[in-house]
Amino acid sequence: MMLPSEQAIIEGLQIHYNKYYVPFVWASTLVVKSRRQGLIKDDFAVQTILDVRTGNVENVGEKTIKSLKR
């Protein structure tokens, strides 16, 4: 889901690859920036967020349980 203003920005980009990836890169950049600012407490949380963002959620619950047992 995208606001009309966001869609207009993406459509106006002059890039050499599929614009489909732009929101994913934007989201990833925000996650990394948030980690650097201390808003996300550890790298495991970053990886979990990125896994959910990409739809790679099959093992998220299992990885969370293993992390809590450490």
C-alpha cells in the first residue's frame, strides 16, 4: 500500500532496475538507521524485521525461541 504522493515519487525516479524494489530498499534503510540510533536493540531484532518484511517468516518463531534460550 502506498500513498499517491509516494507513488508519484517512485514513478518519477530514473533508475535502471525494476521500481518494485524501491519500497523494500527504503524499508531496509529505515531498519538499519533505527538500529544505529538504538531504536532497535540488537541485530537479531533487525534480522527478524527484515525476514518479516521479505515474507521469509517460516522460521521467525523458531529463531525467536532459540534466541530466548541463550
